[in-house]
Amino acid sequence: MSTTQRIINELTSVYPEGLTLDQFIQRTALKKDVVELALSELINQKYPISINGDKFGLTFPLLSPAAIAPLSKTQFIGKRIRLFPSLESTNNYAKENLASLENGEVILAHEQTSGKGRLGRSWSSPIGKSISMSIVLKPAIQPENISLLTQLSAAALVDALKEMNDVKIKWPNDLIMNRKKMAGILIETEFSGGTLKGIIIGIGINTNLESSDIPDGLQSIATSIKEQTKKVVNPNTLLARFFISFEHYYKPFVSTHLTEPFLSVCRDHSILIGNNYWVINDTEKRKAYINDISPSGGLVVTYHDTNQTAVITSTHLSIRGDAEYI
Ligand code: BT5
């Protein structure tokens, strides 16, 4: 573990209190100049570190596997975690290192420099203020069932956030608070010669972003949990809850194809069902009434122009309101 991550772990464990240099030295058995160097590196890199008198503290807790481990009572999801200060994209790291990653292993980064959304879009993940995570799965499942994992992940996130606020799901992959996007899911797969080698569930969650951290072009569609709840989010508690819920849905899904427990959460929290939206793909834009989420995880819609009902399974499209994101 790097010295900077050791310092982050120490500061996370005493949050909201801080530590003096002497206390750091006592707790870590590191030399004074090593601690000083690590702290100045963190401050230079714009980690949320505050100085109060002779104490250093965190403005809000940061990702720390040491803090997640005692809270997350899972068998394999998040049992092993690789945390990086900065990655281009946790999904790219997972793809490139798939062979050495175990089923259920999780990649985390304090920051992504080139985070990815769907369809070549980008995902913004400023340092320390959001969760960038990829879960690696190596199951024996049919390729047509992989997209159900997006719904499973969305339901697990709703469960993890339940106590915080009213969270909605915008099919297929957006988590919404107060009609703005607060998290997104991107699933990628690796095949070799027709055999599924692994599934990567990429999830970005806006935890402690202030509105000034949200890029100009996203102000009207993006938000963070902190912005909505006015409370600091502990990313470690949130992830521990998420891992427990994910595993709870995932085990029976893989063994017996049980989907109703998570699909019912998606239906109950859907922001789309019962309303009219534009369904937009590369070639057309059609208004539709949104009826339901089907047992296969698709969106059941009735188009206004033909009055025909169809199940949308492709996620290569956007669902939009009349003038807005939702
Ligand atoms: C997504 O795509 O919502 C999937 C996002 C997945 C991000 C995670 S982070 C960990 C893992 N590693 C990666 O490289 N990616 C995954 P999509 O539905 O295409 O939405 C992308 C759109 O959301 C962008 O075009 C922006 O309009 C908007 N956006 C970008 N950053 C955002 C943010 N931080 N919060 C809310 N909206 C954002």
C-alpha cells in the first residue's frame, strides 16, 4: 500500500477528527519527513484535506478498503479490492487485467482521468468526490442475460442508498435524485473465441461533489448525493451496503435465474413507468407511454404514433423528456 493511501486510511478512520504529525507517526511508525511528504502530495493533488491548528483532517471520508472490510459481510463481492489514486478508467483497468482478477474483485479509484459512459460518452469523476468502481464477474451465464446485470446493479444501489433519500431509476442505467443523474452504470464484456471471459460492471456515483464540481455542460442534468441530502456521504459505508445487496441478488440470479427480487425494486423505483417520453435512437425519435419493465429487463412501451406495444431491449438509445433530460 502506498504511503499516501496509508495516510488516507488513518484520516478516514478518525474522521471527522484530524491527526497531528506526532499522532500520524505513532499510528503508522512512519518517519516524520515521509508523512510530511505524503501529506503535501495529497494537498497538491487536491485531495479534500483541511488543516486546523496543528491537525490534518479530511473534509469528508475517502475510499478506504480498510474501512469497507469490517462492514461488508459478503462471500465474494468486494472481498478483494484494488484501490488506485488515479486511473484512466476502472473499467479499462479491469479489462486489461482480467486474467489476474478474481470473480467478485473490485477496482476502485479516487479519480478517473478518462472515465467512460455508454456509446463513447465520457464520465466525469473528480478526485475524492465520487466513487469510480468496476466489479469483475466471471459467471457461466447466457450472453442474452448479461444486460439484466444493469438492472440488478441499479436495484442494489437503490437498496444501499435507501436510508438517504428517494432514489429513482431511469432505465436502463441511470440513478436519479430530484430529477437529476447521480450515478451511472456501464457494463462491458470480454469474450475470447466465443467464450465469455468476464463481465465488468462499471459504476460511477457522485457522492460528495459540490455543485461547483459539476462541469458546466452537466449542471442541468447532474447532481450528487451530498447536494441533495445536504449531508456528507461516507463512501465506505455506502459500498459495504452495496456489496451486500448486490451479492444478495446476484447469487440466486446466477444459480436459478431468479430476477423478480431485483426487477421489482427497479419497477417500484422507476421514474419512467406511467409517463410519456421520447425514445431516441440514431435514426428516429418517437413518443411513447412507458408501461413496465419486462421479465427480461427490457422496457415495455406503447408508441403514440402506431399505438403498438413493444419491449425495448437495446440500450443504444436515449429516453428523454420534452425539453429536458427527464
Ligand atoms: C453512464 O453512461 O451513465 C455510465 C457511467 C459509468 C461510469 C463508471 S465510473 C467507473 C467505470 N469506469 C468507467 O470508465 N466508467 C464506469 P451514459 O448513460 O452514457 O451517460 C454518460 C452521460 O452522463 C454523459 O454524456 C454526460 O451527459 C453525463 N455525465 C458525465 N459525467 C457525469 C457525472 N459525473 N454525473 C452525472 N452525469 C454525468
